[in-house]
Amino acid sequence: MATERVKCCYSWLLLWLCIRASESRNTRRSLDDDLLQPYTQGHGPAHSHRHVRDCQALIYGNTTYESWPSRSRSRQPVVDANVFVTDVEKGTRWVLGHMTVVHDPLKTVSVLEPGGPGGCNMKHRVSVEDTAKAAGCLYAQNGGFFNTQSGGCLGNVVSSGRLVQDSGGLQNAQFGIRRDGTLVFGYLSQEDVLDESNPFVQLVSGVIWLLRNGTIYINESLQAECSETQETGSLKYFVDVVSARTAVGHDKEGRLILFQIDGQTNRRGMNLWQVAEFLKKNGVINAINLDGGGSSTYVVNGSLASYPSDHCTSDSRWRCSREVATVLCVHQRLCQPTNCSEHGECVDGRCQCEEGWQGAACDTLVCQPPTCGCHGFCTASGCICDAGWRGTNCSEACLPGFYGDGCTKTCSCFNNGSCDPVNGRCVCPPGFHGDTCEQACPLGFFGASCAQECQCDDLCPCDPQTGSCNTTLPVDTTNTLHRAGHCLAKQMLTSWRQEEESHREQPYLTERSWLITTLVLTCLLLASLIVSCHQVCRRSVTSRFPERQDYSYVPLRDINGAPSCSVKTRKGSLGVEDSDSQDEIWSPSHSGRS
């Protein structure tokens, strides 16, 4: 329970601190009560860039903007800042203001989004002090207009080479710095804004082109940007009313001039005619008007240096600076681009390039393509040669025995074979073949790749390199030939024997048939012998027992009364008629019949 109570108390303490911090921040916010807006509906005129071009004076031709080369002197201080108090309308009214002269605009001036990158997309509004402090600005003043309801930035915005937003060709006065340092003032088409040949690195939109080539250009601007204003009435009234003002311009030396005066709408300050006259008197050639009224703010080293006209939300007795959109920032010299193309380091506005890179932006290789010829290409570290080539300009082939990238790989070819300097493939001399030329040509062949056949008598082998038949073969080859000849002779003898046997007369009966016949005949002979032996044995028994001889054969026909044949009987012998008729009968001799 005690732990839960501690956690609860801690949560309430954090919430109270957040609320107090929020309240402390809100105490320095302005009421936005000194609004000076040029248009009642939206922002900018509805007509096209062509309308602006066609309506301008003939002396300007088709060009709707002015370009001027900026000054670039690194030895001079970054900026000369001046505070002035001047009388307006013949001493009846005095105005306090600041004029900042920038000697190297390309490297020391930037257009900042509110609060940093992404501020316009998120529709943030941030005070000039906070934006300038975060960016490290030496001097800063408010820039372009913004939507007071949503907080979104209005017009074109390019910040440090990054296109933040494109107005789609909206015809309001513009100030920009191109990549080569050219200062641009006037009206731009959408194609001009998106030009990639010499792109803008900084760009911001204002309203009313004050000075063009040293001449006040307000009347022409009223025609080019005409529309109704919001709280303060028409665009003409926006020009004529006195108020706090902010402007930007340049002099004939190409120095950028930042201008800001304090005031309050319709009470103190300057109208745009007076601003144009003051700038012209101080040597400004081209200038445009930026957001004014309660937005007009000037900051030095992150601290407010101007007197804002908006009242504070916490107490109307005090004045607070307004949260605005874009900011013009003067800082220490930066390189273009600020990261030196990622190939160098920015030191006092100059890129110190890494080895292998050159140019003001370190964006050019020291090694240029022609340097490396047709066998290499340029990099920051010099020429990188193709496989098989070497040297500072890749003009030398690999030394014998080496190949590949940088010629660092060693060839593995035997028998004086050479390798391809690119892929290391072996090129064998005549008489050898194989991936590494390790094998001599087979017997009977010679020459490059062993592609030629020997032409020697009796198919004798030849020299594997020259094909000569008058050659002495190596000992190993001779031994191989002897072994091969012995083997071949053996095979030929066996073949001849088989051939002779195949040509001999073959018997009518096979060996097996003869064996079977012999066995059958043997069996018959044995059977005949057994029969003969049996008969001999019977006769022997008869001779031993004479009593068995007293019988005689009497044919049946004698018994039946038929004429009888004489039958001779002998004592001790058996008489039998030479007949195999079944009618014959026998009777023993001792019966007494004759």
C-alpha cells in the first residue's frame, strides 16, 4: 500500500509540474492583436505569371524578376548590424529600427522553418527567439506570411537547398538565393521555382516588390498582386498604413540588407512608401516587403532586440513577440552544401575536402574518367583498374605469372604455360594440354591443344611439340610403350588362338552328347551281361537237379483227339515242340503216356 501511495503522489507531482510549465510558456504568448494581412480571402492573387509578365513595363521585357551576383568576401566580418532612429514626415514622427548588412549571403543567410526542419509541414508557429536560438543565429528576423488560423506557412519556401513547399505559381514578391550565390528578387513562375539547372538554396515569399533596380516599384506591384485584404482592408490600405515593417534587399555590391522597424498598425511605424524611400536612400537596389505588424521581430544572439506591438495573453499591460512561421537567419559561414557533399569538412565557410575529392563543395573527384583510360574507372582513392591491368592510369597489363584484380593472383600453369591476365585461364604451349597444362599430348598427337595427328610410318609416335618422327621419346614414355606393346601382343595372341579354334572342324556330336551315348551303351551292355549270367545260372541249376527234367509238353490238340505229333522224351532231358502256340500243354514224363 505504501508503494502505491508513493507512485500516486509522484504522478500528481509530475502532472502539476507539466501544468505549471505550460502556464509559464503561455504567459509569454501574444494576443495576435496587431494583425497586418494583405488579403481578405486566402493569400495571393488569382491571376497567372503570364498576366504579371504581360502587364509590366516594356523596358523589363519578359523578365519578371531581377538577379544580382552576391558578394563573397570571407576575410570580412560576417555582418554589420546597425540600430537607427529616423524621423518620418518631417520630424513629426520618429521610428526605431535595425538594418543588418550581410557580406557573404550565400554562406551566412538561411531561411528557417518554425522550430526547425518540418515546422511548415506540421503547421507550427514558433517565436523568432526560439527558432534563432536553436539554429545558432547571430541575427534573425521574421520572414514570410502564414495562416493565422492553422499556422501553415504561405508561399514558396526553400530552406538550405530543400524545397519545403511550392506555392504552385502564386504571384507574390519573392526573395531567393541560387546555388551559385545569385540574389533573386521579383515574381517567379513555378518553372523558375523548380529550376534544377541553378536551383534555389534559399527562398521565401513576401507581398509587394518595393524596389526594382533602384526604382520604387509599389504601383506596379499593386497591379501584379492586387486583391482584397482581411482586417486592414484593401491591398492599397495595406501599403499605405503605418505599422511595424520587415523587408529584405541588396545593395550594388551584392551585400544582403535585412530591414526591420518597430511600430503598431495605424499608430506608429512606416508605410511601404516610406520603407521604399528609406531603403533607396541607403543604397538598396532591389527589395521586397515581408510579414509586418505584430509579426515584425528582430533577434540578436537568441534574445529579443525589437519592441513588439502585440499584447501578452497573461497581462495586456505588456508586449510579447508573436509566434511566426519562417525566419531569416544570419549565422556563421556555412558551406554549400553544409555537409560538403559528405566528402569534406566545413571550416569557416570553406569545405576542406577529403583525399581524392576537390571543388568548392567537394563534389568532384580528383581522378577524372579520362585519367584511367579504357581499362579502369575513377574513385576517391584514384583509378581502380579492370582485372588484368595495373598502374596509376591502368595502362599496363599484369606481369607474367599474375592475373585478376590488381594483378594480385598467381597463375598455376605448368610446363611453361602462360595464363590469361584477366581470368587466369592457362594457355598451354605446343605438346601439352589440361587446365594447368600438366598433361603431355597423347601418343599420336602433337602441337597446340594437341589438335594435330602424327604422320609417321607404321603409326609410330612423333614429337608432341613439333610432330617430328625422328625423335627420342622420354624414358617414361618408352616404358609405357613397352608395357602397352606387351599387353597388345598378349591380346593379339589370344585373339589368334580363338580364331584358329573357331575355324577347326567341329564333331557331329558334342562332348555332352558323346557322354550320354556312352552311358546308355554301358547300361545296355551291363543289362545284357546280367541276362546272360542269369541264363547260365539256370542251366547250372537244371544240371544239378535231374528230377526236374521228367516232364513233357503235349499239345492241346492231342488231348482233344486231334492227330498228335511224336514227342521225344528223354530221361534227364526236356523236349519241347518248336511252337509258341497257346494250345500246347505239358505233362510230366513220369505219367506213363507215350
